[in-house]
Amino acid sequence: MHKLLTKRRAMEIISAFPKAGVLVIGDIMLDHFIWGKVSRISPEAPVPVVDVQKDSVMLGGCANVLNGIDTMGGRVYVAGVIGADNIGKSILSELYAKKIDTRGIIVDKKRPTTLKTRIVAHGQQVVRFDKESKKAISSAETKKILQYVESIRGKIGTIVVSDYSKGVVSKKLIEGIKDIVKNSGILICVDPKYNDFSAYEGAHVITPNHHEAQKAAGMEITNGNDLERLSENILKKHDFQAMLVTRGEEGMSLFENGRQIVHTYFPAQAKEVYDVTGAGDTVIGVLALSLATKANLKEATCLANVAAGIVVGKIGTSTVSREELIKAL
């Protein structure tokens, strides 16, 4: 644990999860994993032949964030766009099974639902192929998403904008969300994809990894001072209240934007790292859910850091349950 959070306070926050509402907006996907073994090279080309043992599908993209919040016992809502195809249908049926409100999901006949297929052999990803459209959604679709946000405003404490750069998130969408939540106390948390953070201007919290933060600031991080300078630059320029930088095995750094920038460092929790897939989704999901219970940023980051330590110890896009989080505490 971190000195900023006692076990008792952590348990208070976790026990409030079922009463906390979070809306996840962004790019909805399906992750398809094909697991197998490689014992020979193809005679047709110098490529490995994967002997398929099993395959599995799970919610991906912003739906992985949603899945994580649901697994933690939070009340979760979702808004985004899928295609009128079987992949879209299977996402909807999975959400129905979880009793998650799907009124914020728009079905667009002109685009495919994003599908990412990964072939994994002996614990190593061999290849990934993506079926998707990155075209921006129409202004009519953006308007429908904003109408949904307006309709559930009284039920949520935070909004997660999970951007995978597939066309749902835009400056117009962020502006619309900001107008709706103005003076409501609802916090906007953004997991960014664009290098240009001005698209997310005025969000409360942004959670880039260190590579994304470097690209956004046009600076390289070689030491802690660089990271502090870079963060100050981003926070002041884009009017974010805070930035949480995930730094892989270096842990996390939370920068809060007040009269001066306050930096709090959280060391990495993982004993062994097997797979970082979905770690960013876990971080923003637990952070947003904790903030929706009225935890402060440092407390929410402590819990997000513990959850990230659990998820990187698993293989495949994974979620963390409330029981696992409590056990890790």
C-alpha cells in the first residue's frame, strides 16, 4: 500500500463501488484471441504454422474499460458506435447478459464493428490483424451520444472518454460533454490516443502512458526532472486538473495542477509482468470508479496502481475483480 491510503479507507472506497455510476464513451471493440502451439515452419513460406488449441473473445477498447468497472461492481453505462454485423450483435448480447444499458450504443450500417484478432503461441503474440474503420463518426451520431449523456447525467459521478482513435472521440464530442457536466460535479477522465492533447482541452484528468506524454509534449523523458517539466507544460497548456502518467515498470506519476504542480509518485506493484494488454484500461476504470465514490485523486490512484499490478500478471485482455483487489490490499 501507499502511505496516502490506509487499508480501512481503501475498503470504504471499494464498498461504495456498487453505488457509484460511471459512463464510458469511446471506441467499442471485440478482442479475439486464438491460442496455439508452433512446432514447424510452413513449407509454403518462411512463417510459423500455428496449431490452434482454443480461441476466446472478449470485450475490447472502451468496452474493456466498461467490463473492468462492471467486474469491480460499479454501475456502468456506455456510449459508442458499432456496425450492423455479427461482431456488433455479439457485443450487444454480451452487454445484455451483463444487464448493461445499451441505449447509448449507435448501430451504423456503413461501418464495421472493430475486431482485433491476436494469434498467441507459447504465450507470445505471433501476429495481430484488425478489421475496422477509422473514419470520424457523423455529427448526427455525435449528437445522439451527447443526448444519451444528458439523459443519464443524474446517475453518474464520472465520465471516462476512452479514445482508441477509431473515429468516435472528437473535439466536438469533448466540448459537448463539458457543456453537459458543467457545474454538476461530474469529472471527465480521458485515456488519450491523439498526440495533440488540445482535442481533450479542459478534461479533469488525463491518463497517458509515458510514450504518449512524450509525443504530446514533443519532449523526451530521460530523468524525473524531464517528466516534471513535461507534465507542467501539458497541464498548463491544456487546462487539465491532473495528469496521471503510467510508466510501465517505473510505476505511476500523478501531477495535480494547482497554484503549483504537485507530483506524487506511486511505485509499480507487479511481481512479474506477463502482459500489459489492457493495463491502461484497468487504470482509468478503477480511477474513475474510485473518483465516482468521492475518493480524492491520490486515493483513487493508489487503488488504480494496485489493480494495474494485478492485471499485468495475467495473459490476455483481463479485468480485475473486487475480490482480487481486496486480496491484494
